[in-house]
Amino acid sequence: MDLNFFENNWVPLKDSGGEANDFWNRRAASYNRHKENSLIGQHNQMVLARVAERCGLNQDSRILDIGCGPGQLSIDLAVLTGAAVTGLDLAPAMIELAKGRSKGVSGVDFQLLDWAGADIEALGWVKKFDLAMASRTPAICNRSTLEKMMVVSSGYGVLISGVDIHNSVREPLKEVLGDWDELKGRASRSIYNAWIFSGLWAISLR
């Protein structure tokens, strides 16, 4: 399995950076409350523990969390592994929440950055991180953004992405409604794949 698999199965996200920024700024507070759900927290802890074990993460590791949102996964990884974690998001409201959540937690840093436009060479991030992670985020939306994610990692990458749901009712309704919000549709999915990969090849699917 290689990059062509992802490229051939990607569903295009029709939005500009500005529209995505506005959407996630508006949704930041409700998304943050959603992340505080105890069952979701338990599930995330289970997934992160498996990731940490599989990728050999420890206090000497450096982790990049792309599209970190309110920062819960970044914080959980820092606490779980003792690693230095950098979280990125393009929405100022998300970064503000993440910084508030991380008070008192060492080893975590949050930065406002649009991944699609990030110059990783200028940032000095080529092969800088032991793990590059992107969980349920539109930041990784095409081959270019996935390749960039792979370039910053010297070890592993983790991509957790929504599974598209198509049925005979939903698709015609989208046409009838006309103003279907694709971003909102993506945000509401509840079925996910978690890919752990090294180099160009996916090595694990859970």
C-alpha cells in the first residue's frame, strides 16, 4: 500500500483556507465540549497508548500534532510519553483553547499555522519529529499535505481519518438542499480508520 492508495480514494474538500478558518473558529467551543466527553476520552487514551507502544515513544521523542484543534490529543501524548509535543491549527480559537487546556502541562507547545501553506524547510522541520500525527482533521486533505506530513517525520506517521458514508438517501438530499456544508458533514462522522505508517508504506491498520 503506497501514496497512490490514498490519492485514488481521497474525497475532495471544496473549501478555501479562509472558509475553513471561519468554520473551525465558530465550532471551537462546541468541539472542545465534545472532546471532554468521558467515553471519547477513554477511547482516545486507548488509541494513544497503542500508538505510543507501536512507535516507541518516550521522553526523548518529538511529536507533531497537525490540526490539533483544542489540543487534547497533544496534551494526552505529552502526559503519557513525556515527549515534547508541538500542536498546530489554523483556527485562532482552537489554539486559544489548547493553550488554556495545557496550563501546568510540560512539554507541550501550540502554534497557529495553516499546514497547507507551511514552509517546513524554512521552519527547520525536515525529519525533525519522531512522530507526525493528524487526527480527524481536514489539514491532511490531499497527496501534497500527506507528503509534507511524511517529510517532517524521521520515524512514524499516524493518520486518523473519517470514513465517508454514502447511501441512497443522503446523496440525493445533498443535491436538493443545495447549500450542503461539506465541512460540517465531515465533522459529524463517527467511523474512523487509524493508519500507522513508516516511510511511504502503511504498516498497520486498526
